[in-house]
Amino acid sequence: MKRILAVFLLSGVVAQTLPAEKVRQNSAHGIVPSLRAKGWKLVWEENFDGHTFDVSRWSKIPRGASDWDNFMSDYDSCYQVTGGQLILRGLRNECLPADEAPYLTGGLYTKDKVSFGHGRIEIRAKLGKATGAWPAFWLLPFDNSPWPHGGEIDIMERLNGEDIAHQTVHSAYTHVLKIKDPPQSAVGKIDPDDYNVYAVELYADSLSFFINGVHTFTYPRIETDKEGQFPFDREFYLMLDMQLGGSWVGRVEPADLPVEMWIDWVRFYRKKK
């Protein structure tokens, strides 16, 4: 898939409402106290309060030609804010006859609005199950450096209804030169039917990934004469998206749709000085 904060954006007011599936929890699996003990300070959070997206913080992701964005849509039913949750949906296209896409999906990003640098990003979410569902949380360069030279950080990707999530980095070093040492990815166990917390810590010399507070892997800066091994010491914007189908996740089963991803909150921490 392909620091400090400004603010997040979202655009769509959803035409329909759903009851919240779960009362929002603030404990984040009990992780927050341990973070505080380790010197982290919460400096920004998005709790998706209210009934609409905060357009000063978030924008809807436009459609593109890649597997991950070829069904992206601004159709209101792909988006909802209710009960302190952001809901992103993947739908069969049965309502937009002028749009030839068979599916419609929702995604938001903070491009040109919010940037994240050195610190820890956490996202608490429940991922819906469907054949062909591909939800993801990831980071791209805030300065819009071309892919993969600016780097990509995948905080979470989940395929179909797996009980694991994938966490990965991409760069010219890993993608163009195809060098896999140090390892660029790992998987971690999740509760496939409940909320989980996905996190990455960004440092000048490494990226460390976590699921529900459990460390999955660290990608370090290393000494090398090869180009582009660690382009990650920079500002990034955040993407949250529900996608369907593609060469990695495989075929979509229309009978499984709609599929929903419920995002409870996003938090950004910095180390106390």
C-alpha cells in the first residue's frame, strides 16, 4: 500500500445513521498508563465526536488507478461518524449508474493538513470481515516526495478476515533495489472480532511497530552504500482506508458486502523532554 500536528480532515456528511455497535472505551487495552510510565505524552487525538467529519483535519481520498484506491469514492454512504466512531465502508455500487466501478469504498487522509514526525501514532479500530476486504492505516511523506523514494509506513493492513495484521515499510531500498535485509515487515495476532490498537513509533534512526502493546518488529537505519535505505526521518500524513480486491487480497465476494471498519480514535504521543 501504497510531527507535530496540524489537524485532521474529513468531508462527508452521511445520509443514514447506524446505532453504535460498541460503547467507546478510553483505556486502549490498558496501554496508556504504560506509555505514560515510559515518558510518552499525549499531544494530539482524534475521537470522532459529533455527527460529521472535521473538514479542517480530514479529506476524502480521491479515486486512483492503483489496487488500493481504484474504488475510492466520495459517496456519502461510504462514510459515517456516530457514537464517537468513524465508519468506513466497502459497498456494491448499486446506486451510482454513472460510475462504472463495481464497488465503492471510503478512505480519509490528512494530506496537506496534518503531519506527524518523531513520536508514536496509535489507532484503535475494529475491522470488518469480508472476502476481498483490505483495510489499512498508513503514512506517506507530507512533502509529497515520489513513491517509493519518500518512504511508506504501513501501520496496519489486514486481508479478508485474517486473525493477523501486516506491518511493513517501503522505500527505494526495499522496492527498487529489492533488498530485504533488514527485514521490512512482520505480522502480529489480532482479535478478528473486536477492537485492536495498532501503533508505530517514529525515530530518527528506527521505526518500531506494535499491536495491542506487543512489539512486532523494528526497522533500523543501517550503514550502507545503497541508496534510500531509511527515508523515514521526515514528516508524514496519515491515511485510513477501506479497500476491496486487488492482486494481494484477491477476489471480492459481493455477498459479503457491505463491509465496515469502525475506528474509535487516533492518538499521537511525543517523548517528554
